[in-house]
Amino acid sequence: MKKLLLIITIVSIACSFTPQKKKRVIFFGDSITELGVKRDRYVGYILKMDSILKAEKKSDQFELIGSGISGNKVYDLYLRMEEDVLSKNPDIVVVYVGVNDVWHKTLLGTGTDADKFEKFYQAIIDKLKTRNIKVILCTPAVVGEKNDMSNPLDGDLNRYSNIIRDLAKKNNLPLIDLRKKFLDYENKNNPENKEKEVLTYDKVHMNDKGNQMLAEFMLNGLNELK
């Protein structure tokens, strides 16, 4: 009996020291996410997340992978899901898209109509949920940083952000509302009503402060995921 109790105790202790499996997280998006894993003009937000996790001795919790391609819109994400996301067997996917769907309408004459945006976005969600992958949605942040709603694309960005908010509610998914968070920051910290160089260097892509904010918001979203 004593030997049995000793064996049970040893096994219990051994199990308590079993290394925790990292949760594999894929950030699925466009050039903002592509830059998220680079040390180019600025340190990208995914690299900053890694640094924060290491500093907090939590780097054993998450494996962070960037899957961003410049110019991608929602249907580009849908078309490359199998190769760039599903084949990597993630535990969590953070979908961060929408800027180009709006911006490219005026920049390149392309973009994505709102109804098609919603349908492709829902199709992405459906595929991920079918594989039992946890999904976090993000609204697009800014195309122009003026805080008085005078950026030319503010109306469309708000409209597409509302589509994503509705999809989060409809599918019972967590949302990182970057649009709201960035607007709140601009209202408090952009008294000169500048169109760039507060959180971005070109009205869209993040400077150091913007990347830091993204890193913190994304980490909070991961930590709150149940």
C-alpha cells in the first residue's frame, strides 16, 4: 500500500511539471501584419508582443505567427486560408483586415463592396470554426488620423467596422475594436488634428507608438480569450 501511494505521489509530481503546450496564434491580415514581424522602419507589433511576453516571463504561453501580405483584402485572406493558416494547425486566429477593402476603392479603384466584404468575412469565420479554431476579430484602425471625422474614408471605415462588430456579435466571438481605441487615442493626443505621425507614419501603417498600442491591445485580447 505504501509503495502504491509513493508511486501515485511520484506520478502526480511528474505531471505537475509537464511543460505547458504553447498556443499557436496566427495573425491573419494585410501589410500592417506583414510589417508586424519585421524590424524595418519600426519594430512590428508581433515582435513587440514577443518582447512583452519575454519580459513578463510568459513566452511559454503563446507561439506568435504573422501571416500578413501587403495589399490583401478580405477575399485574398479567404483564398489563401488553406495554405497560410489551416495547414499550420493554429489554436487561435486573429483576423485583422479591412483597411484595403476601403482604401483601395479610392487608391486603386478596387476595394470590396460592403455586402461582399461581409460574406467573405463570414466564410472565413465558418472555415475556422469548422476546424475548432478560436477566432478573434479586429476592426480596422485608421486611414488618416484627423480626429474630427474629416479623413476622406472615415465614413466607410466606420461602416466596415460596424460590419465586423455585428459579425462578432452574430458569431459570439471576441472583438478587439481597434477603430474605437485608435479614435479615442487621437481625440486625446492629436490636438493639432494631424493626418499622420501620431500613430502612423503614412496615415495607415504604424509607427513605433502605433505598433506598441497594437501589441498591447492584441495581448489583452489573447489573455481575455477563454
